[in-house]
Amino acid sequence: MLQSGAGRPRENSLRWALRYIDTAINDKVPVCNWVKLAVRRHVDDLKTAGKRGYYFDEKEAERVLKFFSFLHHSKGEWAGKPFILSPWEQFVTYCLYGWRRKKDGLRRFRTSYLEVARKNGKSTYAAGNGIYLLDGDAEPGAEVYTVATKRDQAKIIFTEAQRMVRGSADLQKYITVNASNMYVADSMSKFEPLGSDKDTLDGLNVHGGIIDELHAHKTRDVYDLLETATGARRQPLIFSITTAGVNQNGICREKHNHTEKVLQGILPDDEFFGMIYTLDDGDDWEDEFNWMKPNPNLGVSVHVDDLRMKARRARHSPASLNPFLRLHMNVWTNAESVWITPDRWNETAGEVDAQALAGCECYGGLDLSTTTDISALTLTFPMPDGSYKNLYEFWIPKDRIEERVRRDRVPYDVWVRDGLIHATDGSVIDYDFIEHRILELSRLYRMRELAYDPYNATEITNHLIDNGIEMVVFRQGFVSVSPAAKQLEILIMSQKYHHGGNPVMNWMMSNVVIRQDPAGNIKLDKEKSREKIDGPVSAVMAIGRATAQGGKAPSVYELRGVVSI
């Protein structure tokens, strides 16, 4: 029978959190790559976060862990027994509440995203966090809410919290349990459930917002209202718990994607904590060894016999497979896959020196956005060894940067400050600025051709032609894009496409989703891609012209060998 690997704790203590760190990093228990990255992030931050204004307070982490010991289970085989967190929950608690800001000693993490398969104790754990935020956080007049798509769903966590308080003689001294809310008279704090009706959420002053099954929220309205309602609080916490979903454009997938990028180091977000328990790419869902990755409570609240029964049903019934993968393996179903994984992309980074390329021959790809969006230019330089070095230029309207940073949680302001993106004056892209920069680059490098999509490009194209730039139309249909995109993929896989680790391009490449037609042609899909992909679109155009006009890129046979038939 499968075992949990980390053992069953007898107490809530940092000892168990530290043990979980050891088991996850050293492969003593099966965990997915996202969990390893989350644990590694904590370990690395112990060495580096001090420079960014944070420190770890083990005494505070231990205090919060001990708080959970005052809670008691209210149902099932552990009813009436103290709430002893599982090792993974002890680690999450340890990190979430132990990290502090140097400037004021307040909690570092203000947003938490926890994604794990069904029956792993999400609601019970969330209820315990709600009680702590109500009574243990020393917040005057704290307002804590559980929120779901319907009030009855929100009451699941709230009702569990009520039972926990009723089962604790210690907490009953301070917390009054009413039918519709819980109340702490000493601090004038309250805890209550709310449905997703936006009118009921207006005017809140949120210290703790616990969002149940975030994947079920069809819009981002509730999340945004809760988040904006925390502005007056010293150390608020938005705590989202969910199982994987199906909506690729919803708020849950947005937070899932953000978690991945933070854990990969693609996006910096020091006040965001996230963990995803799921299968790794390529894992066999029928192999029971892998079941613990999405089910850290396997053998505790998740029973292997139940999983086996459901796996047999999924094996023989296609209609049961997707629900099994989503609910019990925590795999997003009907999900699009990214085109190039960050690992593959990073492996081909190489070194690119813009000054050393002065006077060299290059081919350009220009992706002009609408006037309010991001525009991108790639310059591709064929090298004598068959590789390609690449430089990137990006433009964004200056007046929209703050809005984008706040809405998208992407560090455009940092990238502008570092010279990686040009900010043009005003609220729309200044095409004259782009034109001037392209002409400047054409004097620095020998630009043989500049490929462009004719959509929205007539005026700037005519000006560039008048200035001697060889402009080549590159439409974005399958016929034009597919050969170039496949050639770029070959170069990346053979580590002959060097991008120098440009942070903006790193982020955009991690967003790309591919669409394929019945003939096997591919193109980059802006609609289905998770975020902006203007850089990769321009890169495809540039490499398409470079390889068509004299670059010696490797053939597919150099990558895979000759296939015998």
C-alpha cells in the first residue's frame, strides 16, 4: 500500500515543516516539480531575501503552528481530536506566516494560492487559517470572509470553522459563535461567509479573504473586489484554495500561471505564495507511485482503495477520465500546452553581445501592436557556425505602465527602468518613436530585410521603405508562419538559437500556445496564449527570413536522425 513518505505528525511544530523541506528536496517522498520549486524558493530566500527587505521568524512560524493545536476535528474518524496538520500543511503554514518584512515586522505574503487534488483537506485547512486570521493575528476590527460562487459553498468552510471553535474550550473563551457569523468582542473582529453577488461585497474592509474552489469562479469580479478591499489593512491575506479547472481564461488559471512563473523565477513577486500539487509532464496517471504528487494526504484523508476504484472506472470509460484527472490528479483538462518549455529555452540562451554584433548582417521581424498594446522587434544574426544570435526591442505606452503592472502583475516598470522596454510618451504607442529606433538600428547593423505583418503597418512601412529598408510582407496565417515556427523550434532544440536570457523574451516565450491545422501546420495563437507573445511572433518572422535568405540552420535530421521506414 502507498504511504505518505513523510510520516504522520504527532504535533504542530516547525520540526515537521523542516522535515518536509528535507523530504521534498531530497526525493524522500514523491512530489511534483512545482512543489520542489516552492520548497527551493523558501530555501533560497533564506540566503537572499534579506537583500530585498525580508527575514524569516521561526518563533512566529512556531507560534502560528501551535495555534492550530487549539483546533479540533469536527467529523470523520478524527472527530474530537486535535487538528494536527499534515507535513505539507505544516510547511505551508511555516512559510506563509514565518516570513516577515524588515521595515515593520509584518507578514511578507499577502496573497496565497494553493492548488491540490480533491479530498486532501483543503477546506479544513482553510477553515483553520480563517480562525487564525480572526483571533490570532492581532488585527483590530479584523474582517474575515469565506467567499465562493454561492453562499452555500462559502458556508462549507465557515461551518467547519464554527465546529472547530465549538470543539475548543480555549477558543470559546474569546470567540462567540453565531448562526451567521463568529465574533471576537475584545478586538471587534468578525468572520462570516459571503456569496459571489458583487453587491454584498461592496464596502468591505478585508483582513482575510478565503476563496473556496477558485476554479469555479467564471469571472474575476469577486477576486478583484476582495483584493481591492484590503487596502486599509496592515497585513491582509487573500487565501485561495482550489482544485484544477477547465477554464483557460478565468481568474483561477491566471493565478495558476502566475504561480508557475513565480516558482520558475520568470516573474518576481515577493508578496505572493503559491503551491501546486499535480502530476509532472509525462507521468503515467495509472502508476500508483505518482498518485502522491497531487495527493499529499494520501493514506490520511485520501484513501488509495478509493483512488484505485476511480482509476479503473477512468481506464474503461472515456467520460470518466477527465473528471478523474482533474479532481484526483489535479490536472487541468482541455488545457493548451506551452510551445517551448522554460528549461529548453534557458538551455539555448548563450551569450549575445549587442556591441560585438555592430556591422553584422541581420534580418528583422516587426510585430506592430494596436496603439495601446506592446510592439516588438527581433533582429536575427546568422553566425558562421550555423547558429543565430538575437536582439530584441519592445515598446509600450508610458501612461499605461502603472495600470498594466497592477492588473497583470508583470514588472513592466522594472523592465523599462532596466532599458529592456522603451516607454513611448502618452497612452498610445508612438509609431514615430519605433520608426526612429529602427532607422537607428539599421545604421548600426546591416539589416538585409525587415519582415512585417501589413495589418496596422501601412504608414510606418512606407516611411521605412523611403529610408532604404527592405520591407517584406509576412502574414500570420498557417502557410507563412508554420515553416518559420518549425525552423525556430528546431534551432531552439539544437541549442543554436541564442537569446542571451532576455527577461522580457523569457516571459513571453513561457506564454506561447500553438494552434495546429489538420495538415499539421502550426502558428502562434495570441488568443489562447496565456499572456503577451509579441516578441516570439517577431522572432518567428525574423528567423523565417534569415533561414530563407542564406542562413544555414540545421535540418530536422540533425536533431532526430534519419527515420527508417
